[in-house]
Amino acid sequence: MIHYLTLKSREKTELIDITAQVQDLIAASSIGSGCCEIFVLHTTAAVTVNEGADPAVKRDISNCLDRLVPDAHYFTHAEGNSAAHVKASMIGCSERLLLDRGKLLLGTWQALYFCEFDGPRERRVAVKICGE
């Protein structure tokens, strides 16, 4: 079964920690071991795993991506959000994480982030939990 998370971003570029929401879905599934697939249903957003302890990491990632892929006059996409499309392609639209004892297998400092690059918007993320 596929579950859906609905997220509301508040900024143009924003990393939103979705670890707890995904973990709640896993707990409700009663699956102890297997994998969890997370898929972003948008072309200007992404998902990634990175440090969750220090909020400066989210700002650093956002700032670095803005410098690497600035909004620029040479983009030709009519909607004016080409930089968001490029950033989403760089980070990626999916993650596959392992489950151990009913929990996401993450390192001590790791968290799962939805990456908004064209906000603020309402977004959907698909989550599939698979048991062994």
C-alpha cells in the first residue's frame, strides 16, 4: 500500500524534516524489517538524507544550491522556475531506506528531508513500506 504525506512549505527554498512523519507510517504498518521508499511527486522538489541535529546544515545546503544554480536570465523555461527544476534533479526525487526493528535505519545525526525549491506550495510525497 502507498501512503501520502501532504506538506506545506513556507519559503521558496526550504528543507523540511519529514523523519517523524515517515516513522509514524512505519510504526502503524507493524513491519519490523524491510525497506521504505519515499518518492516526491513534483519536478521542483526533492528528498534527501542529511544531518538533522544542527539547523545550520539545512541553511548551508540551501545557500550552496542557490549559489550553484542561481535564478538566471539564460534559463528559457516559461514558468521562470528552471533553477528549481535543476536543483530537484541534482538532489533526486526518491530515497530508499532500510527498516530495522520497525524503525528507519538512520545514523545518529541523520534525518530525512523534503527539499522545496519552488515554494511556498502544498506538496505530496508518496511512501511505500515493504516488509521482508
